[in-house]
Amino acid sequence: MATSTPHRNAYAPPPGGPRRTAADPVPRPSWRSRLWRFDDKASPYAYIAPFFLVFGAFGLYPLLYTGWIALHRVEMTGLDRMEWVGWDNFDRILHDPEFWTAVGNTFLIGVMSTVPQLLVALGLAHLLNYRLRASAFWRTIVLTPYATSVASAALVFALVFRADGGLLNWLLHFVGLGDTNWANGHWTSKIAISIIVIWRWTGYNALIYLAAMQAVPTDLYEAAALDGASRWQQFRKVTIPSLRPTILFTIVVSTIGSMQLFGEPLLLEGGRLGATGGNENQYETLSVYLYNYGWNLGHLGPAAAVAWAMLALLLIIAAVNWLVGRFVRTSAV
């Protein structure tokens, strides 16, 4: 009968040979062993290196270079001439009433577009979560506005909101409200831009909510149904609490999107060069304000300062959303 031999260390001396003492040098591992160890340690960094290279080239470097330009006087007509001015560009925009008008317009349009958008998206997701016939077709229809370019959507809605011969005014004419000048009114212009944003992004958020709803365990709904809860009660007591992290995520993403509104206000004015967000800046957003400083006036220093101010506002909003989310989680527990 064959007997198994005990495992012997590769560096141990052969049986009957001289024993190795602590003073003897340890044999060096082979080159294959060293190569394997190097590959085992370096491979994870090699896998993630492309992301950091792309982020550094197209994300971090432009961000830092914009901050450097914000501290200099740089004109579009003389990009090779930079003059150090320190914080003067930030002081300039912070004392500009038009900047605060753009901040107010951005937040107003953001609230007017984000709140109805997420509420409608939540309702659509709740409807799509049930077993419908041709569910894939309806989900595609819901996502179609998101696949439409912002230029095409804004141009179509610019025709809809035209003061003379626009489709909306033609429909409102039957109830006596057909003479509304949507682009020149302070509130009507914000409503028009908000409608464009709602139309374009509601389907995107609805699919996010739908994916989160499908991840909710069915046992919770079955237990609620056994307790006599109606569908509306199940939606309020089961679906909404389960979607809290997703809802906070969509709020943050929608807030970031509202801070970057540019195509809708610009194309509502006709997409012409030198657009200022209305004849009284009534729908000028921060992105349009930055565009005016950088491209229309050619002052790149203040434009870069506006970009960093937008980043600071986004960080503040993200911090507020994080605190609200933390409070909701702790209160729920």
C-alpha cells in the first residue's frame, strides 16, 4: 500500500543532508515568483489607472486651470497675456446685481422644474411598476424625451411658446388667455423653461424610480395587503420609505442639472448671439451669465470666477441634501 510523504519545504535540505541554521542566508525566490508578486500588487492599480488618467486630463486639470484663470485678468483677445489680480474677479461678480439676479433665477427655475418633475416621475414609475401590456413600449415612450437633443426640444418649444401664432397661445385663446408673451414675462418665461425641463427629464427619473421599485421585496407588499392596506396606503407606507435613498439621489442630480441650465434659456430667446436671458434678464441663469462674461464680453477671469461660484453653490446644496438625508434616516430609525 502506498504511503503519503509529508510535505517538505522547497528550501529545506534533502533528507540526510545538512540542516540549515538561522545564520544561513535564505535562498532568493525565482524570477517567476517575483513577477507574480509584482503582478498581484500592481494589477489593481493598472485596472483603475485609465479612469484616473481620463479624469485628470478632462476633469481635474480644467478645474484647477479655471481656478488659476479666476485669479488673473485674461481677455479673449489676448489669451497669452495674464495679469495677476487675486480675488478681484470674485469681488467683481459678488458685487454685481446681475449675478444675484442669475442666482435667483437659477434657484426659482430649479424649484419650479424639479419638484413637479420628480412628483410626476414617481407617479409614472408607480404606474409602470404594475403589469401592463406592452410594458417595454411604454417605457420606451417615457424615455423618448430624454433621448431628444436639448436643441431640438428647445426649438420646438420656442415655437409652442411664441407670442404671435404659437400653439399654446392658440389653445389659450379659447379661454381668453391667448395674448400671453411667454418669453418676455418674468414668471411666464420661467414657467416656459420649467416645462421644457420637466418634459425632457421626467422619463429619465421615472425609469430610475422604476428600477428602485422593482428592487423592493414583494413580501412587504404581501404583508401590507394581508393587513388590509389599500394600494395607496402601500404606496405611502411601503414604496416611499423604500425609495428614500433614490429620491435623495434624484434630488441631488436634478439640482445639479438646474444649476447647469443653458440651452433652454438660450434657445428660448431664439439662440442668437449675445443672448442675455431676456430683455430684463428675467430668465438669465448662472450658465447664461457665465457665457455672457466669457464669450460675449470676452472677460475670461470673471467667467472663471462664476464657474467656481457655481461649484461652491453646488457643494453647499449637496451638503444641505446630505444633512436632510441624514436627518430623515435617523428619524426613520
